[in-house]
Amino acid sequence: MAGTIDNPVGHGSRLKVTAGRMMLNLGSRRLVAADDYRNTTSSYTGLRADLSTRQGWQATLIYTLPQTRLPDTFEDLRSAKVRLDRESFDLVLWGGQISKARTLGSAMSEITYFHLREKDAPGYPTRDRSLDTFGGRLFADARTGKIDYEVEALYQTGSVSTSTASTAVRQKVAASFVHAALGYTWDTTWKPRLSIEYDRASGDGKEAKYGRFDTLFGMRRADLAPSGLYNAVGRTNLESVGVRLEATPDKRLDGFAAYRPLWLSSREDSFSTTGVRDPLGQSGRFAGHQMEARLRYWLAPKRLMVELDGLLLAKGRFLQDAPNATEGRWTRYGSFNLTARF
């Protein structure tokens, strides 16, 4: 359900209010997104308000109950049980973003705040996260014959339990994330774009505070790596510099190739989302080299798209020497997807 109000804060302004179950893609999508790579995308139930003005100001405010995708136990999944997704006030996400066009030349600026509150429910023990995430972003979109860039910084505070046990000790949170990118698009038929990217997400160290950055409901695919079965690289305890080459030969075909070396931000914490850890920090910080490529083609324009993905992870010292590292020097990932839009 949605409704629109014209001129609520002056001539040319517009307010749109949406209520019900919805998908959300906000700002850079690194905190709140509907990840279109999965077959079970994130969805939210609640309220959304979007305000825009003639002066280039935009604001989005939300109060939502994120959906818990069910079934979620190994036994239920293996037996192919059908259950309705769950929503409740045990998991609440609220906050918003304010942006201004042409803040610095053609660049847009954006400030962000989201609060996540999580608590135990019968049969659903949690880590009782209470997280406040503050951030800012400055970006200029890619255009042919122009340099584009993006800088985003996020800081996270609050508290989290050390485990899902009801008696677990609470820890204060101090975590951060930084993303920076610089690119150029050539004005040729294929519109090739070359970019250099930097990402750093904090990890848990020797300090008393909890340091792993929590990306909340953010996407993974656009920045770091494919989602789904390949679950090695996420936005936590990670430092990486990447090089990416993209091309769009025509309206139906696009692709990219990327390379990024991977390090741990904190050598005592588990690397990113792998669970591989050396609590003594004696296995170094270098995790490995990641190389990936993607090709997409619209079989039916705006209706049916085919996607091919390939990735190689050459494990570095940490992913080979850490106490619980798996055997083998390589991780190979490939996927074939069909996406239909209605």
C-alpha cells in the first residue's frame, strides 16, 4: 500500500509513504538491500517514507521488521518442509538516509543512520544485537569520458552478547568499515570502465570491545564476491585492494573481470565469513588472491537474463596454516543462473 502527497514542504516537493511487506535497496546497499543474487531475497514488513525537494534533497526513513526466512533448520530443509517466513518485534530495523545532489560538483553526498535491535524469541536464541550504525558517503556516478569515484565510511557502536546463551556476557561494540573506489569509463562502443577499489572492515582483536563489523542486511555481490555457496568473503575482518574491468558491448550483454588480494584486518579473528581462525595470530594476515569474472545476457530484454560466474581463490598463508584451515590450495566456484522478471 502506498500514497503520495505533493508539496508537503514547499513547491515541487513530494512525499511518498509505503506500508506493508516490501523489498528495500537503500543508498549503497551495503547495509540494507534485497540481494537479487539469492533465490530467497531479503524482505521487510513496515513503513517507508521518501521525501524529495526541488533543491536536490532526498530523504528515506524506515521502520521495519525484517523477515526471518523459514524453514531454517537442517532437518526441515532436508525434508523440504514448507513454512511461512517469520516476522516479529524481536527483530527491528529503523533509521534512514538523507542525500543532497551536486554537493561537490556533480557528486552527491549522503548521511546514514540505522538501528538494529534483536532479542531472543521462543525457539530462536540470538546474540541480542543492539547496533547503531552511522555513516557518510560521497560519490559521482560513472559517465563516459569522465572520472567517477565513491568514498563511504561507516562506524558501528552498541552491544552484543558473546554467544546465544541466555547467560552470555554482553560486550560493547566498536567496529568500522571503509570503501573507496576510483574509475574511468572510455567513450567507445563497449563503454569499458576500469576501476581501483579499496575495502576495509574491522575485525575482533585483543581489545575488550567487540570489533567485527556487521553489514546488517547489506549485499555482497556488487563489491566483493558472489553470494550463495561461495561464502568466503564478506564485509567483516577484511582488507583488500581490487582492480575491476567492466564492459557493456550492447544493451543485452555486459560483463566484468576482477582481481583482489585479501588480508585480515585482525590476525587473531576469523577471516571474513570463513570461520577460519588463529586465536594466537601466528598464521599471518594474508588470506589469498581472488580472481573472478561474470557474463550476463538478456535472452528476452528486461524479462529473462542468463548469467555465468566463475571464481578462483588461491589460498594464502593464513588460509593454509591456520589451525582449522581446510586442505587444498585452491577454491573453485562456478555458477549458471537464469533470472525471470515479472
